[in-house]
Amino acid sequence: MQIFEKIPARISWDTVDTVMLDMDGTLLDKHFDDYFWEVYLPEHYSLLHNITIDKAAQELLECYRKKENSLQWSDIEHWSHELKLDIPELKLRISHLIAVHPQVLEFLAHCRKLGKQLYLVTNAHPRTLAIKLKKIDISVWFDRMVCAEEIGFAKEEPQFWGNLRELLGFDPQRSLFADDTEKVLQSADDFGIKHLIHIARSSSRKETTYSKKYPSIDFFRELI
């Protein structure tokens, strides 16, 4: 893995009207999702097909790669049908692993205090969002929560951002967007979102990785 030096994030808040935030890996610890897709689901898939866990993980990885950067990747109803497993039920069984990153709530309160428009913008399926909110309800902080399914495209796809602008009416030049995936940030950049923040510490269980192109933060206090 190539290691890049951290590009510091410097935000002049009087140039920002709208704050848009990813959910998994940005606001919430991505350990839940990594553990589910990389460990827990392979265990159940191996039992269903009577194969080793390693073989199950390999087969699932091949399935995942075919759906990367598309709506189907996050569509748990698609995966339930495809894998013949109840994905929402399995997620509920380990929902105790759902957790908010440190300083997230303080940052959301800071944005509210400054009077910014605040939106959650996630690729997560609405049923996944509901599972997360049942465990940790952060909806009270947001003016609106938008799932990619509502837009019709994943955040990696260029059509997503034009559709999102039509829905929310934000000015790209006066908007801030934070995400842990560089490909998503590139898509937002191509659309013209001016203030882009890379979340370097997406999971509490994995190494911090900085973007080679975008300003990175380890924790949200760096933006307060």
C-alpha cells in the first residue's frame, strides 16, 4: 500500500453554506461494514454451501467486484436475492458493532451552530440506513438524509451529482463534502464541489490512509 503525506484541511466557514457528509467510514465506524462483508457474511455463506470460509470469502469477493461503484453494490435486497441469505437480518444480529466516530456529534453541532445546511449523502440502501439509525439516531442533526437509490445513481457516477443538486438546490462552489472514498471525492470534484475532505481514519481497526490529492482529516475536530 502506497503511503502519502497528509494534506491538511483548512476550511474558511464563511465560504460554506452547505455541508454534505457520507455515512459509512465518515460519520460511522466502517468496522461494522468491513466485518459484515469480509467475515460474518462469508461464515454464513460457507454454511449454506458447505464450503470452507476461505472459499466462501473468495467467491463473495468475486461477486462484490462485479457490482463495485454501482447502486447494486449497496442494495441489500439485491444481495439477499443473489446470495439466498437474509442480509438485513444478518446485519441486525451484529448491530452492536455500529458506532459513531469520535467527535462526529461535536462537528454536527458546530455546523448547526454556524447555521449551515446539513445533509447526509450515502450510497447505503434505505434499509441499511434504517438499521443504522435504529442503533444510533443521528437523523436529528440533518436537514435531509439522501440515499443513492433516491437519486438513481451511486455517488461514484457523474449523474449522481447533477440529480442531487436538482433535489437539494445547493451551490457547488459554496458546498463542503466529506467522504472516505477517493473515487467518490473525484466524482464530486469533477462536478465542481469546491470544498472536499477525505476521511483518513474510516475504520477504528484499520490503518489510517491519506489521500494523495485531497485534504485529509483523522478526526472531525480538525474542522472545528
